[in-house]
Amino acid sequence: MTGVASKRTRSRFSVDPVRDRWESAPPWARWVVYLLLVVGALLLPAQGIGNIMAPPESDWPTMLSDQIGIYVLLGLGLNVVVGMAGLLDLGYVAFYAVGGYTIAIFATKYHWSFWETLVLAIVTASLAGVLLGAPTLRLRGDYLAIVTLGFGEIVRVTANNLNYVNGPRGIQGIPHPPTLSEWTVPGLDVQPFKYGLLDSRPYYYLLVFFIVVAIVFVKRLERSRVGRAWASIREDEDAAELMGVPTFKFKLAAFAIGAAIGGSGGVVFAAKQTSINPGSFTFMVSALVLAGVVLGGSGNIPGVIVGAFLLAWLPERFRGLSDYRMLIFGVALVAMMIFRPEGLWPSRQRKAELAEGSGGMGSMGAEVAGPGTAAEVTE
Amino acid sequence: MFSDFIHQFWPSTIDGLSLGAVYALVALGYTMVYGVLRLINFAHADIFMVGTFAAMWTVKTMGVSNLGGFALVGAILLSALVAGTVSGGGAVLLELVAYRPLRKRGASRLAALISAIGASIVIEQLFATIVVPKVFGLPKEGGKISQAYHFVHRTNVIDIGPIKVANDRLIIFVGAILIMIALDQFVNRTKLGRGIRATAQDPESAVLMGVNIDRVVTATFLVGGVMAGAAAALYYARFEEAWYFAGFLLGIKAFTAAVLGGIGNIRGALVGGVVLGLFESYGSSLFGSQWKDVVAFSVLILVLMFRPTGILGESLQQARA
């Protein structure tokens, strides 16, 4: 680690100076920053911020809860699979759908409560991850990509065709989570634990809670034996296997954990919307979440959060451009990848890996180190 | 269920073969780009979509209808030429704008994949918001142009007992096979084809042996684009509809076909396309047409479980192509 860090490149937009400060900061200072970040996240739905962040016709807290919060949570989940274990999953939406449909079925047909279905949905989503992973995780890279894409479509088309879940009309009347407390924050007009129809903020707080739990969980894993095993699989699967890492087992674990996080996102989504239909679970969701992960900096949690935030926020913010907003969005995606292929905020380790070789996901073929390219990559 | 299947066996087979031929043509574009760049060219589906609009534009401009016999062959040939040119040009442009800068910077394949998804959104939206309203004068949203300019008069040209083959199906299948033979010859017999194979096998050695990589990549995209354009013209003759989002499902099916046959393998694309087309067709007569996509992807997962590199294996590299 120190070896690669010393010869890292310093580009103009590098976050390395900040990172150096961060790494030498005393623990109490880090905890203060963590606390400030959480408080900042909780204050985010404020009207003053909304005036800048949301277009006039949109409700900022609803944007936060329906788009941004969900995408950040999904981004964190997909980051486990793509960023940490280096498995290309193009059908991540399937697990989101499994979570959503689990609460829809069990809450409307069997009258389970929100919290019971949450647990169940996490279990079913990770089972779905294992179910998909067990036969397919022996495949390499792009084969896995198309198989996961196919699985995502299978889930959506099946939901669309089954009468049990009302086909394309979907399931309505999913109950909101039960109110935990009528407590009102003093001085503010918000009841953070009362989940109703009108106020989106409680759902956003719930998502913040999920996101914080996911971050802590994933961060702990990253620093453990599991995380090191994932990094070794990402870098060189054959070498990892030879060193005694049971690669299949760890890949399956990455799939299951990523799926569980995606499933929990689906539960909140369904409970907030009170209805779901297969139209919400298209390939576009998988593509956007993946784009968020890569745009932010695959493998780096703060980067992924920023990336997913931007991807969910930008198209909503510029609704005013109506017809052309997706066009501009696509152009921005291509431009971002051209000018900063490693993402906005890549992890230091990943950057070093990229400079040294393939960065886990492998580089494109026909990319031969000519006079120009070699200098630019390794500098 | 099974009586339907038996009753529908021959029509399903013929539909499956003609659809599979279209899949195979589009799959060739995926497979060649993958062989050379190790990149899933997501925007290839939209290059195909551009081709369907070019074919529709040709039919609209010719102002013909109810064609049969050789007039139909001529019309499809002309629309294939136009669509092939437009799609081929589009594919080359796509490579220049969305992939070449990344390649020069040594970006990861994941970044290239996101760039591909971005490019795919751009092409779709260009058609949805600008081309469809401006060129065809149709409303922006939705914009599915169905049966607007139909020109095929369908008759059965082969009629042997239960086997009835309509003229459009026959033209599609024969046309696709001819194009694929031409491609196979191009890759195996020409100097540029050898360059493509060499690059797929080992880019660095290829450069050392004097292969111009940039030219090889451009040629690969051009050939892939022309194939997609030709496939689009054939597809248009069969379904007579164009939609800015039409590339998506067809694209993932074609990519599935490429993987099924063994990605990077040109003959594999043909096998994969036909197998997928047939299974899809049989699947819809067995379980109902709403399940055909599920059948297609399940076949993919099952095949890859037992043959992890596809039916014929990966082999653009191994000189056989």
C-alpha cells in the first residue's frame, strides 16, 4: 500500500491532499466529521437547500426520498458486487424488484408488518442473489454481465406475466410503515417517525438510517478478511485461487450482500409509493445505478455516494429541459468517462491498481501502450 | 400446450429461423467488437435502431407498396444499402467519439461500458426528440411508428405440405446467410481481415508486426455497423415498424446470441442467433408469446452452465474465425 501510494499520480483535480489530511487526522476529529455528515444528511430536506437543489415544480424532500436516497442505497449495494469484488452485474434491478415484490405480496396478501417484511425481503433478496450466483458465478466477466442482465429481464417479465401479482398493473395498497412515534421535532414542523402520505421526509430519514447501516456494514467488511479476499479476486482471480482464497464462496457472498442491500431499497420504495408495477424495474435502473457507481469512483464509498447522488439528482433537477434532458444526460455520461475514466472520487488503492494494470475489471483490448498512452497511464 | 406446439411446429421453425438470422447479423457486430476491444458495445443496439429508421426512410422515399417477387428483393436490397451505409457511418462515428478517447487514455473496460450506455442514451434520445419529429413528422413521446410505410405483399413462395415459407422470411434468411458468407470471407481472406484476427489474438504483437490498430478498430466498427444496418433492413421488411427504443430488446437478444454461440466467434454468432431464434419461437408456441424472453434468457443461463464459453467457444483469436 505504501509502495503504490508513494508513486501515485497527482492530477489537477486530485483529492489526495484531502485524503492525506484525513488519514493523519486523530480519531476524535474523524468522529466529529462523521457526526457532521449525518447531521448534514438529516438537514438536507430543508426548504432553503430545496430552493437551490430542486426545480420549482418539484418537491425536494420527495426527490430525496424517491430518487436520491434510493439510488444512493442501491449504489452502495452494487458497489459491493462491482467495486469490491469486481463482478460485473447488469441486472442489479432484479434484487430491488425482489425486495419490492416481497413487501407487496406479504403486506397485502398476508398482512405482515413493514419490519417483518423488511427482514423477509432482505432474506429473499439475498437468496435470489445466491440462486442467480450459484450457477453463474463460475463464469468470467462479460458472460456474467449478460447472464445477470438476462436475469434482470426474467424477473421483470415474470412479474409482468404473473396474474398472482396482477401482471403489468402491479400491486396496490401496500401499507406505509407503522408510525413509531408522534414526536415532533421542536421548532420544526416535522414528525420524523410518522410515515404518512403527505410528508416524504420521514421516508428520507429512514433511508438515511439504512444508508448509514449499509455504510458501516460494508466498511467493516472491506477491512476484514472478506474485503481482502474480494480485492484479491478483483485483481487476479487465478492468483487468489492459488493463494487459497475460496473465490467462489466469496463471490457468492458479494452477490448475496449486494442483493440484500438492493432488496432493502425495494422495500422502502414500495412502502413509500404504496404500489409497485414491473415498469419500475427496467434495465435502465440497473444501468443508472452502475453508472453512478463508476461515475463516482467504483470501490470507494464516498465516491459511490456522490456518483449515485448526481445520477439521481441531475435528471430531476433539470426537468425544465424536458425533452432534451436525457440527451444531455447521455452526453454528460460519455464526457465524464472520457475526461475522468477512473471516476470523480476514486479510491487511492483503485487508482494505483489502474495505473499499474487493469484495475480489476481489465482494460480494453487493442489498447497498446504506444508513446502517448504509456506515459499518460503510468506518469 | 403440446398440441399447439406440434400444430405450430413448421411455422414456428420458419419464424425462428428468419428471426434468428436477424439476431445473428446483429450479434456479429457485438462479437467482432468484443473480439478486438473486449468491450460490450451497448450502443450497437442503437446502431441497429438507426438502421431501421434508415430502411423506413428509404421505403417512404421510394413511395412503394405491395411489392412482391423480384421488385421486393430489389426494394429490400436498396433499403439494406441505405441502412448499411447509415449504420456503418454511425458505428464509426460512435467509436471515434465514445470509445477512442477512452482507449487512448487506457481507461478500464468498466468506464468504456458506461460510455457505451451513455452513447446509447444519446442515440435513442436524438431519435426520440429530433429525428422522429423532424424527419417523419410524428409526435415526440412514444414515437413508435407501426405499419406506417408497409411495402411487402406477403405470399408463400414455398408450399410443401405443412411447410409454408412466405417471401419475406425467405429473403431474410437467404440474405442474412449471404452476408455472413461475405463477412467470413472478408475476415479470413483479406489483409484487413487478417489484421482484425491478429488484433483479437494479441494486440501488442499485432502492432509489432505492423498492424495499424486504429484502422483495424475502425474497420471492425464499420463492418459491424454495416451488418447491423443490413439486419435492420431485413427486420423492417419483416415487421414494418420502427421505434427509437426498438434496439434495446433486440440488442440484448443479439448479444445473448453472441454469447450463446461463443463470443468473439463469427460462426458462433450464426449458431447462437439461429438457436436463440428457434428456442424463442418454440418457447412462444409452448408457453405463450409473453414468455418468449424468459425462455430465451433461460436457455442462455442453461447453456452457459454446461458450456461456459458458449456453444462453439471463443475463437476469433484462433485464426479459424
